[in-house]
Amino acid sequence: MSRSPDRSIGIIIVDHGSRSDDSNTLLLEAVERFRRLTGREIVEPAHMELAAPDISEAFTACVQRGARHVIVFPYFLSPGRHWKHDIPELVRRAARPHAGVTWQVTPPFGLHDALLNVVEERIREALDDSRLRAGRSEPPGRR
């Protein structure tokens, strides 16, 4: 990144949470990659439910690391009830004990051209792979 990230900004990347360890681990990997890519120091994972850490724990971790403003990114494809209602309410509760710390929730991924490029990439991968595995429909890793 060309400019140095503001060290008073904390980032929380939040997903739904899952009973599947593989799914929850994917968020941890995404957070680590984001941290390396952006150079941001205060980036925490959170799950809305079903797994730890939750939004409150992530918010507190951001504040303990020096954040004075916390930006929450919903790791969701589409806007819906979680983005419009649940996540803001969970963040509001998490922020309550931290007087003076401000926060905001960004929109989720939505219709972003970069995601549409990923769709095309996955389709090309499937076409390339299908030439090798004609007639099989299992996802990778389930063969």
C-alpha cells in the first residue's frame, strides 16, 4: 500500500460463524492475508455466532491494541438482515463499555467487479478440471 495505515483505526472482519472448523479457519486466513496485504496492524476476526471470537471480543481486542475508531466489514456477499440489523446491534453493544471509541459498519461485498472476476476464474477452473474429471460433480477435496 502506498500510504501508511492509521494506527488508531481497528478493523473487524466478521462472518456468520459456523460449526465447521474449516469454515471458521477460512476467516482467520482471510484476516491474516488482509493484514499482510494492507499493512494494517489492528485487524481482528469475529463471528456473529456459533464460534469465537465474537464481535464483542474482537472489538475489545481492537481497543486494547490502540484503536479509537473501529470499522466492521461484514464478510458476506449480499446485504440482508445481518448487515442491516444484527451486526450494527452487536457492534453497538460491544462498543458500549468503550467510551470515546467510534465505530461504523461497511456494506458487504455486494456487486463488485472483482468478485465477478472471481466467478469467471472459478468457471474457467471448473472447465479445465472437467476435462480431466468428466462426469464428476464433487467439489475439490471431496474426491
